[in-house]
Amino acid sequence: MDTKIKELLSQLTLEEKAGLCSGKDFWRTKPVERLGIPSVMVSDGPSGLRTQVENGVNENDSRAAVSFPSGCATASSFDRNLLRNLGEILGEEANNYNVSTVLGPAINIKRSPLCGRNFEYLSEDPYVAGELGAAYVKGVQSKNVGTSVKHFAANNQETNRFSVSEEVDERTLREIYLPAFENCVKNSAPTTIMCSYNAINGELSSQNKWLLKDVLRDEWGFKGMVVSDWGAVYDRVKGIKADLSLEMPYSGGHTDNDIVQAVKAGTLTMEELDEAVSHVLEMVLNYTEHKQSGVFDMDKDHAESARIAEESCVLLKNDNAVLPIKASAEKVLFTGCFAENPRYGGGGSSKIKCYKMTSAVDAAREAGLGVKYVKGYNEDFVTTTAALTDEAVAAAREADTVVVFAGLPESYETEGADRTTLDMPQVQNELIEKLAAVNKNVVVVLHNGAPVAMPWVDKVAAILECYLGGENIGTAQVNLLFGKANPSGKLAETFPLRLEDTPCYLTYPGNGRTCVYSEGIFVGYRWYDSRKMPVLFPFGYGLSYTTFEYSNLKVSKSAFKDSDGVEVSITIKNTGSVEGKEVVQLYVSDKTGVEVRPEKELKGFDKVNLKPGESKEVTFKLDRRSFAFWNIDIDDWYAPSGKYIISIGASSRDIRATAEVDVTSTSKKAFTITPQTTMGDMLRNREMAAIIKPEFDQACYAAIGDLSDEEFAKLFPFTKDAMIEMTKSNPFRLNRGKNGITMEDILKQVERYNKELDK
């Protein structure tokens, strides 16, 4: 705590301190004018500023701003530099509008494709979400504008979001739902963290001491301020004790009074209140005393929005190289209302009042392309008429290539409500089927914030997933369709074949009060790949107009301690005829058998640009965490000794090269040995096996001796191998009474084992 903040704390009254812990209104903090403490403004959202105009009608009366692609799209870029650049642009705009903090990025894990807010979130994978989230934070904060990484934590559904308790075990939290936040905290030092609405295991995030203080601040070393999501606070005093500094928005003074009365009653100490106020003051003063000018050009940013979208769109299918379209030689039909009225962003707090909108129809006309356009269905995206359908089908018969723009209307996915199906509107699916029946070159361009079912996937020639691509998505679409740009996005989430295949199908979104995370760590591709389950499109998948070759996989050492880590490299070559970018993905598979783990987990990625015939070496550095799981017995990350497979590929299901390495754990003991421990438990760990193996061999010999198989079969109703497995599964306590062994003897034995491992 710096000197100025200490001085201000000494001058503030109790009532002023309590007041600083909640907002002045919907978007601003309270000032204390007599001490020169100003009010500062915060603003949604992650993909563009939703800033209230001065003297606006209400909090939703926003300034016009550039709408950039949503998180569902930018995550598919797999490009840290792109996310950092987006953050820098938003930081410039924020400074221009006197916005102290951008409320983003949103990095919750996509547990189910039905979550109504998935369009805002980055990935089903915590490594991707953390890496890209941290890059975004660095970009925004390079302009001395704060960020608010959200929503901490386990905000994975919109159904009953203010009250539902997410019932999730600690290992799952540590491996899936917390690492992205941990990455941002440790690698980009966000100004603020925003708590989620929901409870975790019965305790609301806004007053969850384990989450906000024990883990976030004490364990991870977070130095910033924790702010509530808007309306998330229930018990304000408990929240202060749990390290929630700022409640938003304005509470009408009620919770301020709760704080005052608690201090007077002695149930909240002045030291606890001062700690909260100091974080608020630090956030306010860091912005106001170091504010930058914030010069930016909205037309330039509009163009940049298209470039970001180009890097983020994913080519899912391209049979017979129907794309890119040769405009000069083909009659091209655009159909579907999204072509002239694209869905550029999600509904709710991140909805931007666009500076200007460029649709695919606009962009094609501006480029001088002779594209014909017919609506295909009504502007509501869910109804049609026979005349509209007939017009589209007739035009498709005459076209060389048909591009149908389809997807989900905003009413299907928005903040505050979850989806109930993977289906797009029926009229759109029917239109695609009818177009494909009369034209073999049908290209589907999708606008959606999360996976959709594609009953026509085998009937169309190409599919371009554009997600929610911002206000200039039309320019990006035309550039990609006609080959001015080469698709380079990869899916940051799995597209399942059916809703019934999804990991949490049986428990999502719960019974209204609780939602049990029964799938545990098996989220997204961890579920589908481990079960060898067919999917529509796998995690990490995406096509290009060129091809890439993977070769010369190298590891710096084949055996090493987990604390030393390892360096892995591979050469990527563009073997096609056009320049392109490839997202190279590294996965790690644990083959030790010590714990139940996913078949593979992403631990590295890089995006490399290559001209035709060009090669580059891509290098990854893996550390202890790259091999570790959260061990609930030792309450820490643990990488068991043994074999691991390092796989590098173009998707989770397109592995191009593998290498085996041997890791030696620096944590000898995976758990505390007790009389209930079995020999098999210890034999699965290399360090424990070194201690127990002689005694295990002796026990097996005592049971089997020198008996031949025939002699053994006469004495026992099972095989020798079965006897060995039975011996492995017996806990030490079963030795009591054998050869005079007492429980005291057994306790001494396990104590000896524990001491040897503690050395």
C-alpha cells in the first residue's frame, strides 16, 4: 500500500469508506470530492465499448463504437498477437471515452454448447482461454486502461445464474475452470477480477473466501481489485471479509449501511474495510494519475475489425476446392438474410451500438463483384414464404456457386438464457437442403456463437464458420470466399454430432438449485477423444487453401525431472501454392497409469505464416504443469514419474508426429500411506514402487512359491496372474493376524514407508 493511499485512508470517514465499496450509478465509482478522490467509469465489453452517453436515457443508451469479433471468433484465431492488438485498440478507445476499465475478457470454459453466453467466451480448453485472455489483458493495460477478467468462477450456464450452485470437485476446478484465470493473474496482472453470479459448492462467488482470498490473492498473488458482477452481491459484509472490494452497480446505499453497522458492531474490522477500500483507491488513482490521451481512428479500427475476423473464421469443409470462388468466371448467388443483415455480436451486456455495418452484400458490391442476391427467408431469420423459397431455388439453378448465409438469430443465444437445442431455425435448414438439391456447389456461411447441428453437412460443398464476426464481417467473408484472404482459424471448441453426446448432457443445467459437474475433468475434446466418440468437427480443426507438412520432431531430452521441463520443436512446411497460416498444436498424454486422466491435453500452440514452399521451425517449452494433474491427496500439482507421449498435430484428431519422454517426479509421495493403502496403490508410483516391490515379490512368492501351473490349479480356483492381482488389491490391514502381525506392526510399517518417501 503506497503512502498516498495510506494518507487517504487516515482521512476518510467510516461512511465514506463504506461508500467507496459500491458504485455511484450503473457505470461509475463514487467520488469523495473533499479529498480529491474522483469518480471513474467502467464499460462493457470484451469485443467493443458499450459506453453510456453523457446524460443518456439509461445505462443502455450507448455511444457508437467499433464492434470487433466476439470471443467465440477471436479464440479460433489461436493468435496471441492478434488478441493483444485487439486489446491495444480497445485501450485507445477507452482512453478517448474516459473509460478506466474494460469489463473483459470473458474466459469461462464452454462446458456445454447450450450456454447462452458462450459467444462471449473463448474456449472449452483452459490453456487456450488463459493464453489468449492474458494476451488481451496485456494489450488493453498497455494503454493504462484496466481490465476486469470475468466471471470468476464456474459461470458456465445462464439458467438461474444468480442463484444456482455449481457442484464441482476441487480437482475439476483446478484443472478446468480455474487455470485460465490463474494464467491471466500470473502472466498479465489484470487490474480487476470480476466475480461470477453463481455459487460454487453452496457459497456464492461474491462472498467465497476460499475462491477470492485463499486461492486468488494468497495462492496466486493477485494484487488488484475484485469487483462484483452487476447485482451479484448478497451478503455485503461477508463479501468484504472474502476480499470483494467493489460492489456494482449502485446499491441505493443499503449495503453501504450494512458495512457501517458491521464495523460499529465489531463484526467487521476497520483493517478488513481498509483493505477493500485500498484496492478501490488504487484502481481509481492508477487510472486518473496516469491517463493517456487515447487517439484513434474509427474507420481504421473498422478495417482492423475485418482483418481480425479474417484470421478467426474457420473453413470446415471445401469439397473439390469449390472455394475460393473465381469471380471472373462464375455466376455467384448470395442468399439468406444474414448476407445483408449479419449477426455481428451477442445479446446482452456485450451488445455494441455499431459505428457502421458492412455486410457481405455491401462488401461484394464495393469490390465490384457481380454477385446476385435474393433473401431466401424473412428478416426475422425463422420464417419464410413459398415465394421467397422458390425465388432462391430458381436462382440457384442458374448459378455456378451458391453461398447461403445462415445461423442463429440473437433470440436463440443471449445473456440471461440458455439454448435448448443445437438446431438452427428450421426454415434455414430446409432452404439449404433445397439449394443443395439443385446445385452441387453450395457454400454455407455460418453466423453463430456456439456449435450448431448440420443435418445437411454431407450435401453441401463447403462450410465457412464465421461465428459472430463484428461489424465488418462482410468484408472478411468476401475476402475469404473469393481468395483475397486464406482461412486460418481453427475450432477452439468441439462441434458434437448430437446434443446427447455432450459431456454434461444428463446434468446440464441442473435442477434449478444445483448443477452437478458429473463429467469432472472430461470437458470438450477431453471427453470426446478419451471416449473415441465421433464428432461433427473436432477441437483444433480447420482447413486452408494450402497444405502443410509436419516433419523433424525433436525433443531436447528424452528423460528429465519435471522441474527441468523440456523443449520440443517441429518443422512446418507450406506444400501448397498460396501463402497461408497453420495453427500447430502440442498435446501431452500421461501413460503412467497413476491417475485417471484425459487421453490427451493441449499444452502448447503457435500460429505460423508460411509462403509456398517455405519451412519454419516451431518451438515449444513444456514445464512441470504441462505434465501435472491436481492431486487432491497432496493438495498440489503432481506429475507422476513415468512415460508421457508428446503429440503435435493440426487438430486433436489429426496428430502428425509423436515422441515418448520419461519424466521423473520431484514429489516422491503422491499420497499419505495408511493401513488402508494397497500394494497396488504404491506400485503405480515409481518412487513408492521402489520401496514396496521387494515386499510385494516376497508376498507373491509366499502365496505361489515354486508351484507349477498344474500344481497351483489343483490348490486354487484361480490362476497365478489372478492371485498376483488379488495381492495388489489387498490393503495392508489385511495382514493383521498373519504370522503374528498386529495392527501396531502394520502402523509401524506404514510409518516407515511414509518417512522413507519424505526424505
